[in-house]
Amino acid sequence: MAQFTGRLQGPSLEPSTVLIDISDGRFRVSAGRMQIGSWPIDKISTERTSIYRFDIDIDGDLFEFSPEDPSAFSDAVGAVVDLTESKGRFGLKARIERAANG
């Protein structure tokens, strides 16, 4: 079981502090004592958009999440990093190219 606290916001959701629980093949979101929702983990798509932020697509609804522990959250959800931009995110593309040509 993995739990992550952070700020979640979306088009119709004000920024809120939430707890995301990832266990038993489920992705659960709660705020305080209120359960916001629970989805199968395979219905969740997560992309790391910066060092501290993630875009989370839950059945077509897009949210931005800023966890307190970005590295552990990234590992838990299997977040992808899009390296196709010419500049690359976090400078990773340039470092990978330097290492490959090195």
C-alpha cells in the first residue's frame, strides 16, 4: 500500500489537499474524511510535467497533482516523462543524448 499527500486541482476543482492511496489495484482519492473516488489503476494515466507536478487523467478528466514526495509517487503510478520535446523535460533528453554519444 502506498499513500501520498499533496495538492490536487482540476477544471472544476479548487486546489485541495488530498490523500491518494494506491493499493489492491485501485487508485483512491480522499480529502480529510471524505472519499472523493476510487478507480481501477489501469484507468489512470499519469504524466510527469515537472519535477514536482503530474497530470493525472482519470477516465478522461484531467487533474494536476503536486505530491509531497514526487519521486515515490512517480514510481508508484509508473508516470511517464515525454522526452519528445526539442528541449526535453528536466534536461533529461540532452543528458541522455550526451551519454549515448559520449
